[in-house]
Amino acid sequence: MDIMENTEKKVEKILIVDSNIDYAKFIQNFLKQDGYLCYIALSYEEAINITYEKIPDCILVDYMLPCGGAFEISKHIKSDNLLKNITVLFLTATENKNYCLKSFESGADGFFIKSTDTDIFLAKMKSYIRLKKSIESNNSHMDLLKKDIENAAKLQNTILNYGNTTIPKNELITHRYAPNDVSGDFIGIKRLDDDHYGIILLDVSGHGIAASMLTILIKAFFETHSTKYNKAIAPSKFLEALNEYFISENFDKNMFASIFYAVYNNMTGDLICSSAGSPTPYYYNNNSMKLCPIEMDGPLIGMIEDIKYNDINIKLSNNDVLFIFTDGCYEVFDSENKMFGEEKLKEVFMKKIKKDVNIIKKSIIKELKEFSSNNLNDDMSMIIMRRTI
């Protein structure tokens, strides 16, 4: 083994692997003149040892290295997470299509004809090294971005869950699922005054960072604008104020939200509801044993200026069950691209209607997972509440 290093500090390091020491030194000399750090290995074993020791940027390996050494080097390099980004270039004295194909099959990045034309060879090698560094840089940025998104997801989850409360003498369960790290859904349960609770379920357009930030913004708005003078304001007025805020901030028109918002009087069972483009919620009337829609109209938040929303009032009695959900709970597809659908969702809900609300939730999730073969690609949120007084 012969190892020579240029005295100048240069980032790029080249390992030359060739049983022909004369040709290896020929390459070494002109690379040295160009300022590279150069190493020579005469066998597979030497090449692997030097690779782990020096972590070169590029390995130039003779195609005809004894005992299939060139292919073994390439396979070894590309199967090791520590080494896989090293550029591996095969050198051969003969231009042969089969040689070329076999080289790439083993994981080599390039296939060159041995030549004394060093200018062309050097230019090609430099281009491969540039590509390698570009890939490494992109991978590094992607790793940082992935870590940032993971941290953002943890923070978002903490922020969205902070401050949520239960409602005394009611069975209440919520579920929020996000296939990506961050979510565009938000569920909020807040005590507004002695008797009233705010119940909000929203679905923001998109699933990325912008959508997650928008959920946090709407939560903050919910915290500060759901009451006035320590009294609950009507859901329609809350939605109108939120829509006005969206319009005034001049958000991109691709950023909008569907929202169900209700003010629930825990003493009387009155539920005042308003909707901004949300899917129709339902409640199970225990006396009639029927599932009743809460039919409301209202455009999405952030789409139209000076819009007015409407309130609808229902009264929940003992053992009535409220069911609120986002479209991700029924826009689920099987392997044949058939949609689960809202009717099927209602059927599953009604199957366990006499059970605890947590059992109802688990039954719905189980059916959705089985239908989609556990391939849930959209944010999915629901609120199930049974009045027990």
C-alpha cells in the first residue's frame, strides 16, 4: 500500500484502487498536482480499510481488480449508511457495454475508460464530486427540516391540547389523528362561564407547516374571542368575527378553514350551533331512538367578506349523544378507490350507540383502519359527547 497526501489542505479526498501500481501512481500524480488528497490501495481489503479510516469523497476503482474486488467494493460502500454517499467510479481499459451495465448494477456511480487524457478524466470526476456534495448538502438540509418539523409537531400538539377541559356530568371523548407530523385540525373544549362551554372543531386547508400555524392562530382567537364581558357570545358572532379577522389579515386564498362551533349550556342541555363549511354533525335522540342531523349552512372561513352566519338551537336530554367530525372521518378509501362515505360512518356510529363514548370512538377508528387497510392519509378528528343529566 502506498499513501501520499498533498501538503495543501483540500476538502476532496480520492482513493485510487488498482492492482497496477504504475497506473495508480499515474492518476495519483496528476490529482496531486490539482490539489487533491490521494490514497492508493492495491486490493479490496486495503481499499475497505482506508475507506473507513479516511472517508474519501471519491473512489476510483479498476474494473478488473482481482476476485471481483471492484464489485465487492461498490456493493460494500453503497450498503453502508456511513459510506453510501461516497462517489464510486469504475475504470476500465476496454469499452464494453456489459461491463458498463454490470458496474451500475453493483452500485457504481460512473464508468470511465482508462486514458492518458487527464483533462477530460478530471473534469468528469469533479462533476461527480460536485453532485455528491450537492446531494449531501440537500440531505443535511432535509435532516434539519425533518427535525424542525418533528419539534414543531410536538409544540403544536402541546399548544392545541393546552387548556382543554372536560364537561361535568357528560361523557366526552375526542380524537385527533394526523398522518403527517403536523396537523390542520383542532379540537377545543373551553369553559366560558358558570354554565356554558365552547365546543369547536376545525379543519384547516392543507397539512403542512402553514396549516399547523393557522390552527394555533385560530385556537388563540378562540381563547380570546369566545366570550365578551365574561359571557359566552353566540357561535354565529364568533364565526363572523373570525372571518373578518381572516379577511383583514389578507391571508392567501388557499388558506381557509371549515369550522363547527357550539355553545353548550350544561345546566339546561341547550346547544347553540353554527357552521362555516363543516360537515353536518349529528345527535342521537334517545327518546325517539333516531339519529338527527344538525343542518346548518355557512361558507368557509376566509373566503367571503361581510358574511353573516346563522345559529341553530337544539336541546340535548339524558342519554342523547352528540357526534361532530371532520371530512377526514369519511373521505377514506379502500384498495379499489371506493370511499367509506358519510352513510357508512353513521352506521358504524349507531352500532355502538348504547355503549360508552370511548367504545364508540374505538369502533369507528377500527372500521376505518380495516376499510383502508390502515392507510389513513388525511387528518381525522371527532368529538363524541353523551349528556348524562
